[in-house]
Amino acid sequence: MNTFYNRLGLAALLAIALTPVAAQADNLLVNRVQQEQGMNLPGRGMSMSQVEKQFGAPQRKLQPRGGDSRKHPVINRWDYANFIVYFENSHVIHSVLNTPAGNNRNPSSAN
């Protein structure tokens, strides 16, 4: 019985200790979303040629992923200096800032 209360107390301490970490992560995400809203990033639905025409050539185009079935379309990723663009087939599905808050400290490691 004593072991049960010890484990319960340990679980409560861990929950309390981890609360500030979760709050900090939420703040980082909110800050990143606010930054993205104020920037001129490629919009959802833009074609690859439209992105290249408006933003120039990317620093790097990663190898396409997926495409093995209809449920797994081809996903392309282009890296620019300050942002990353994700394409499904040839159209933008998402653009994100290349920041530590987005866990992109070393985008080259995602090859």
C-alpha cells in the first residue's frame, strides 16, 4: 500500500514539474504562428512555378517522398533561407518559418 502512495506522489510531482515546459511550448507555437501571419509566405494552393516566380529558386529541393499509393501522394519540400514550403504533388499545402520554435534547427538532417 505504501508503494502505491509513493508512486502516486511521484506522478503528482512529475505532473507539476512538467507544467511549465508545456506552457513554454505553447508560447513558442503561438509566437511562431503570429510571426508566420505577418510574413509573406507561399500560400496554400500555389503551384511550384508560382512559388519559384514569386520567391525565387529555393536553396535546396529535397527528394520527393511518398507517391506509393493514392492515400500517400508525392510530397516535396523546398528550403528557403527563412521558410520551408511543403507541396502535395505540385501545389503548396503548407509553409512554415525555419526557426528553432519549429524544430528546424538543422533542416539538412531531414534528408
